[in-house]
Amino acid sequence: MPEQIQQWEKDYIRELAKKQLEIANGEEMQKKEALWYAHNDYKTKEPVVTLERGTFNREFEHLWQPKCQSETMRNLEYYFHSNMIQYEYIHDDTVMPKEFNIGIWAWVKPFNIDVKREKTISETYAYKLDYEITDLEEDFCINFKNPRWAADLRSVKNIKIP
């Protein structure tokens, strides 16, 4: 059965998207974007700073309370609030995106070798990878099988913009 999305959720997400676009098109973001282009051309004297929160994003979840009930809209709400947190609380040189990016979950298993992933701290996303190949000369006697890969394109195909 298709997920039930309420009209108020659509309206709320549209307002969050509108707020993000207004910030992204603002003078402050234009300056930050110009700063990054200058940085890429080695024309800045001051450092350019961005905080990438991917491994500790949960630490910021207390800054907003989710309102949406449906899973799809809650995920969109999380995306927009995540960008707002970067802008409203961190104040680094991150440029607010003007677009909504849709990611694809994908994985690859080179040579069909399992890589052990050891989670060290349960409250965070921290982990350690133990690779089977550590020395190419010694380890290349491994019986290589056909590499395997996948991409879950269904997640993109089924997305409907409200």
C-alpha cells in the first residue's frame, strides 16, 4: 500500500525548501561561493573552513523536532533541517545548496572479497575497516573472482516530488 502523505506535510516541506532556496540565493551565499572559487584558484589568503558532519550528525538532532509523520516526508525534513543547522549554528564556509540532490545507494565488492567492518563506538558512526589485501605482492596470489556491484535504482525511480 502506498505511503499516505498528508497535505500539511507537503506544504511544510515546500516552506522548508523555499527557506533554503532564499538563503542559497542570498548575498552571504554568493560571497561564500565566490570565496570557494577563489580558493580553488589559489587566490585566497585566509583559510576556507567547512565542517563535514557525516560521522556525527546525530549530535545535532536535538536542535529541531521532526513534525512529519510519513517516512518520505520525514527524510526530506531531515535533509532541509540538516542544511539549516549548518547555516544557523555552525557558521562555517559551507555554501547552502540551491538544489535538492537525490542520492543512489550503491556498493561494490572488488574481487568478491569481504572487508570486515568493526564498529568501535556504538553511539556514533565510527568504524574500522580490516582489508584482506595489505601487500599487493604477497596478497595477489588470492583466487580473484568476478567483482560484484549493485546500485538500488528503485529508490530513485519511485521518488515523487510532492
